[in-house]
Amino acid sequence: MAVGTVSGITPDNWQLLETITAPGGTTAVTSSVTLTGYSKLMITSAITIGAGDILYIRFNGDTGSNYASTMSRHDGSTRNQDRIATRHGADSNQQNATITIQYANLSAPKLVDSYNSGGNGRATWLTASAITSITFFSGNNLDAGTIKIYGIAG
């Protein structure tokens, strides 16, 4: 299933894998679709959370120090070792971001790029495991909005 326009590009070979609606009243939600078999993943988010908080992601439930990230922020630079930020400025409760993930199904570190109005970031998940699930979480409730996961088979 080819999708239409995503964040200003037309990815004819991207497949919509899952649409997650913010559950409200909870701080985390995990993808329920099978993500193995896709060499690239793309996530678009338009989520409303508590003001001043950030939407983060983790792969396969990994809460260890297996993430390396750098961010180009309007207000400085930070690093996270146990998660990846999808937005790099905490000036709004609307979390809009486009995230691409390279090598999602290979036995190699996963390269993650994120783009949004708060800045851009690059991260690596430093494991050789294929991505089987993605958890989206915040310190505040995920009040409204959607997260879409797309994939390219390979």
C-alpha cells in the first residue's frame, strides 16, 4: 500500500504500517504491528502532551544506556543515553516531528534522524537487534493526536 504525501515528500515506496491514536490518561503507548522485515522506518507524530514536556521513543523496550544522541537545539545541546527525543525544544505541548530510522531490520546499530521546529537530532541505537516494537512516552499524559509508522520492506 503506497501512501501519499508525508511531511512534504511523496514516498511512493513507503507503506503505512500503523496509526496510533493518543490514548489519553496514560504516559506511554507501544506499537502493536510487526516491524520486522522493514529496512527503513519513518514516524510522523502530531501529539499533544503537557506543556514543557517532550515525546520520547525507545526500541524493543530497551531502557538501558544503549542510545547515543546529539541534538541541534535553539536553546543548547543535550544528550540522552536511555531514550531518543522526538522534539528538541520544550516550548510547546504540541509534539510534531518526522523521524527516519535506517537499518531497522539489520544486525547493526540503528541510525535515527529527527526533524521538527525545535531543532534536528541524530541518534544511534547501539544494539544489533532488529526493531520489533517502538514505545512512545512522556512525563505527562499523551492527551490527543496521532503517531503514524511507515516502512520500506527490505
